[in-house]
Amino acid sequence: MNDLTQECQKSFREIYDGLPERSTVKAPKTEFVERIAELTMKSVKTVRCWLAGVQTPDALSKSVIEKELNIPSEILFP
């Protein structure tokens, strides 16, 4: 992968932080967390721990997230 492509991609936390704030519908960040939890078959609490950097996802979860977001796991979880 070239340097330009790597610079354009964001980490897992940067993608989350870039989502809009809460509105009258379900909060986009909550939807994001719930979607990742559903895809990885993990709890919402676990996904929030990944975002906080308290835990890191296992290899299978990283692979699922990588496919969903189309960004290499090395960039998502530096």
C-alpha cells in the first residue's frame, strides 16, 4: 500500500469521532457501535472498550471490522 493511501485512511477511533453528534434520531455514533457489536458478535460495552483503547479486538473481530470498513486493521488499531 502506498503512503498516500495510508494517509487517507483513518483509525477505528478517528472514524467514530468523525460521526455526527446526536440528533432527533438514534445517535450515529450509537448506531456505529451497535453495528460493529452485531458484526463481531460482541457486546456494545466491548466495542466501547476498543474505542477507549482499554481492550483490543481479537484477530477474527479485527478481520470482520476490516472487511466492513474496508480499511486495514493496522490502520484501524495502531
